[in-house]
Amino acid sequence: MLLAGIKKTGKSYKAPKQKKLNFSKAATQRKILNGSTHELQNSLRYIAGPGQVSIASDKPYAAVQNEGGAIRVFGKGSARLPARPFVGDSKELSDKIDRIIDNKLNQIFK
């Protein structure tokens, strides 16, 4: 049985136009969200709730990039990725939020 988009190559099945992953030192050491496609950055969405905002991504690798964890590298076994946080609490984010709130309150109470 063939799956949609998969072609039989003789011994195994291979996805057409399979993207080659780049695990070079330069690619794994650069800042997160700075790849040429900006896929992870563009996948971020916010979900507003009573007294809170959650940030989410539909990319399956987002949590591992943000929190670190084990990954399986096809043909090479497994590897442990260090946390490379791109969302969550940070002094820079808290300072920016404080400035925005202060500016809005100053506009209201002028």
C-alpha cells in the first residue's frame, strides 16, 4: 500500500523532495528564529484568556527548541539538544511589557 505523496524506490519508501537537515556547528549555534525561512517565528500565535496570554506554536520541534530535550537524528541515533528559549519569562520581555502598560496608563490618565 502506498501513502499519498510517497513513491516506491525499490527497497524502501522515500518522501519526494525530502528536506536535508543541517546539523553543522554554525546552524546549531546561531540564534533561534534566525533561520532563512523564519518558520518557527512565523508559527507563533497567542491565545488570550482571563488575566493571561499563552504563546503557542504548531511546529512539533518548538517545545524541544525552547525547553531542550532528546531528539532522534535519522541514521545517527539520538542527541540531546540544549534549551534555546525563544518564548517565556525574561527580564527583557517583562521590561517591554511594563513600558507598554505604563504608556497606555499615561495615555488614559492624562
